[in-house]
Amino acid sequence: MEIHNRNAGGYKVDSSLKNVYVLAGAFTDGDAVIPVKLEVKEFSDKKNTLHVAIALERIQKDGIVKQEDVSKDVARQYSPPSEISIADYARKINPEDTSFTKYFPQELLTAAQRSAVGHHVVIPTTDLLSVKIAKGMSDSERAAILSQKYLTNIPTVRGLPSHISSWEEINRYFGSEKRKLIQKIALEFGVFKDYKNEDIDLSFEFSNNNFRESYGKQKYRFEQFAKMFSVFDQVIHAAIGIEVHKREDYKPDITLKHAYVLISAFQDGEWIIPVKLEIKEFADKANSLYVAVSLDGIKMTEVSKQGTTENGVAQNSRSVTISISDLMQKVNPKHTNFTKYFPKAFLTEAQKRELRSHFEKMASEDESASSVRYQRRKTDTPEANEVLRELFANHEKLSGYEQYATELAAYQKLQHRLDQETESIVRLDAKLEALREQPMTRNTRAEMDRLNETRNKTQRWVEEIKRRMFAMEAKQLGKVVRALQKEHSL
């Protein structure tokens, strides 16, 4: 479908390269067709090669496949061959696969495909180091760029702040007291200010509100979280952008333009601690470092190079250089809220399994929640709410109001209990984390078993409370409105 000479457009310069042929192929898989992109290199003085063979996003057969009629005897021996119109084939390719659609004639493409190709920038491999991740890039484009990226000048944890005598002391605090202590440590290190990251070319602030959001996302390993603030400037400076998006699951904010996800790291002894950063860019207010969290440590020998030469420049013997792809592959698979932003080509099998499980769980929760949203749509409208407000304001002794007030009190009681039990789990996790860092004796193991049993019981009770609140939430508004309608013939 296309022939070109690409010596200066993405292939390494090779004087013996004559032409590059781009072909479109496909194979069937059940009810779907899998498009395949092939690139063949023709050389003047050596054997020609199939340079690239890539299977793309599947397409449903309906409407694009014509199947040849064959006799039953022949059909028993092999599946009937299928025919696909190149025009139909082209229009079904995912618009994001611009590295393929750019080779099709423009008249065969949809408006979305033409628009995507129009914004597509061909990235020569010789210049990948200077290219930044941008919104709209395909997964393969991000992988190509990030495969050439490194974290350099990784900072090492600085000395202790004045508020504590050792970093381990943080683990002796719980709940809000721990948060307040770490916030004081962050303040002492002067992290609440404006920053700029050169890789995404964006300025932003880190505020007390952003700290609280980050603390809530941290979940555990708060000692590492506190250590991160000792080298926060360097962590942000070294960070590399890995994905840009507009997230619909953020709280609705029409001024939100983009959200940037970056990866960074710092060194703590023999460990490399990955850091996830999320930055929000707004149209009419200051950009903010929305989330900064430290993840599970990785042995430095597994991901770093020391005293090597990079791009022809000798590195200091004490400096640490980390390949972005290597670092991503060492991130704990349980951190699905981070690995979901990694290019698919970088994911390990364990990370892929966890992501599949994560997305299946999300789909199940969305399906359960849809019934609640349906109930709300029937009753939680401006008109219905206005009727409720007026009636409750003027007739507080209505039986409908009394019923509502009673059930609301029960719901609030459950909410209070949920907060208590959730805080209890946080305290138990902190105790378990502290015990894991101690020598594993018989008494330590027995105490961990006891704490784990308590935590499991508490977690089951939390799930039961959520289930009860979920049921009340689904029924409450409908019950009140029906009672009021019956009494007042609304």
C-alpha cells in the first residue's frame, strides 16, 4: 500500500537501504478481524528483511467481511476464506494508530483518522531524547520515546529534620498525628512552593491541600513518604513525563485542561524508591502538583548503572542512572493506579495480570453502581428536590419527613462507624509495617498473626457497612418521595 525511502525519517541511516514497503494484512479470531501492519526493507547488498510485524486493535467482522461460499465437504476440511475491502479495512483502524493510518490514501480515512494523522508528528529515532510525551500520542509512540529516556542525578535522602530523632520514629505515630508530623517535616524542608519541570515544560505549585491529597493516596510506607520531601526539589526536577490525559474520573472541573503523569525516584541506602507525580494544568488558575506518592523500594543493583558512560559522557562514580523502561518493569504490580499509565510494551506479565484483575473489578463495581444511579435519576432531579425542600421546610411533622429523618440518622451512624473502622485499619497497617522492619522472632510472628486476624475481621465489617450504606442509598430517595406523594397527592 506504500513504498518509501526512510533513511532520514525514523530508521537508522543505512546507505544500502533502497526502499521500505508497507503492507496491510489481517487474520480472523472468532468474530473479529485482527489488522496487521508489515514493513519490509529492501537492501542493495544484503538480504531483504521483514522489519516490523504488528498486530493492531481487533475489528468486529460484521459489515466488513465477505465470506466465500464453499461446499459442505470442503468446509469440513478448512474454514471458508474471507475477503475484506481495503476501504472498509482502512476506515475501521483505530484513529490512534497513526503510525499505520498515515500510509493510507486520505480519501479512505474517516474524519477522526484524518484529524489524528494531521496532528501526528513523525519522530526520528535519532532525536527521541529531545521529544516530550504529549496528549494524543499512541501507546507505541510513547514506548518509542520512553525507551530512550533515563532518570539521571537521582537524589539521595538528606539528613534528619529537627522534629524526629530517627526516620523510624514516624512509625510510632498513627492517624492524624502521623499526618501532622509528616506535614511539619515537609514544611521544614520547604516543599510548599512553586516548581517547574523541564520535561513537561510546566510550572505548578505544591500546597498544603496537595499534601493532604498525597497523604491520603500514600496508604502505607509513610517513612519513605517523609524521606521523599527531604529531596523533593531534585525529585521533581528529575521527573520524566510518561502520559498526558484529561481524566473524566477527577471531580468535575471545566477549567481542568490536562493531567500529566510523571515518574521519578530517589535513593535511600541500597534502595531506589520510585515516585509517582500527577500534575493538573488549569485554564484559569494555578497549576498544581495534585499527587506525589512514594512506592515500594527496588534494590539499586536491579535497575541502576553507576560510573558508566551515557551518550558519550562519562558519569561520576557516585551518580546513578536509571532506564525508564527498567524502572517501570520493577514497579510493584499491585500499584495498578500507576502501571495503567505505562506503555504496554514495558509491562511484565505480573503487571498485566494485576491490571486485568483491576479493570475487571472496576467493571463489576460500575455495573453494581449503575442500579443506584438509575434509582437516583428517577428521584434525584431539581424538581423532586425542590418539592422535598419545600415540604420539609413547612411540614416537619409529616410522616414522610419522620421516616426520612430516622433513616438519615441511621445512615449517618453507619458513616461514622465506617470512618472509625477505616482509621482502625490504617493504625493496624502501620503496626504491621513497623513489625516487618524488626527481627522476625517467635513473639513478633505471633503478634503479626494477631494483628492480621484483627485486620481481616475489621475489613469484613467495613465491607458489610458499605453494603448496608449502598442499599440505603439506592432506596432512600425513592421511599421518601413515594411517601410524600401519597400523603399530598403530588
